[in-house]
Amino acid sequence: MSFDPTSLSNLVLMLTAWGGAFLAALWLSLVIWTYRDIRNRARDPLARILATLVVAVLFLPGIVIYLILRPPRTLDEEYQQTLEEEALLQSIEESNLCPGCGRKIRETWMVCPSCNTRLKKPCHQCGKLMELAWNICPFCGTPAPGMRKEGLTLDEALKPIPAIENENTEESAF
Ligand SMILES: [Zn+2]
Ligand SMILES: [Zn+2]
């Protein structure tokens, strides 16, 4: 078998061409990958261009820099996180606490069993529980009676408060 320098140089040339093509393909795919990745992580168009440019110019060291500096979470992950945080916050807000002792109370309780604080009032018409601040029953539309007057009829509850009438007569007397 004779040694042929021409075929050796051909082989080297082929390997170089193959290596060059491989590197070019690698460079292109890394640039495309970076562009896709930064698109999922940053809304800012400048950040997208910069990240892609860093990889395009610096190639392999560029991809290392990009992997170090890229936003840790994708936009989708960030969105999911916000949703989770909101749900958590809502569940904290919804879990009722007694204004008197701070213990957990249920929506259906009228009085806190731990400290006897009044939490709800029953509608005198339909008996359903109402918030203390409500002036009208949301279930049957009956106006809530004043604190001292329990068991009023609808007509009585709709009448103007006598104290105001007295004030008016006093004023007209002056
Ligand atoms: Zn309590
Ligand atoms: Zn009612």
C-alpha cells in the first residue's frame, strides 16, 4: 500500500469542510434556540435582540453568558406563579377570623364560640344569617330592624325613625 499525499490532503480538506459545516449549523441552531428561549422569558424587545446578538457574536462563550444571565423563569411560569399567589392571597382573605379573638370562624356561625363575639345576625323575617353591617336581608329583602327593636313587621321597619320626627317637630317649634 503506497502512501498518497494527495488523498491525505483531500481527507483533511473534507474533515475541515465537514467540521466547518457542523460548526455553522451549531452556531445557527444556538442562535435560533436563544431567540426562542428569550422570547419565552422576556417581553422587552431590546433584551431579546441583545441576548440573540450575544450568542450570535460570541458563539459558545455567548451561550454560557446567556445561560447565566437569562431570566430564571419563563413568562408562562411567572404567570402561573402570579396565579398561585393570587389564589393563596384569596384563600387567606376568605378564611374568616373572629374580630374578637382572631380564631378561625365558619361562615355559618352567628357567635364566636371562643369569645362569644357576635358575628352575624339572623333575619327576623326568613331567619337566614346576615352580616352585622347589612341593613337589608339579601335573601328576602326585609329591612333589618334597629338594634333595640327586634321582631318588627315590614311596615314598622319601613316607617321613619321616630327620633327624626321628634327633631323635626322641635325645629319647627323654634
Ligand atoms: Zn372570637
Ligand atoms: Zn330575610
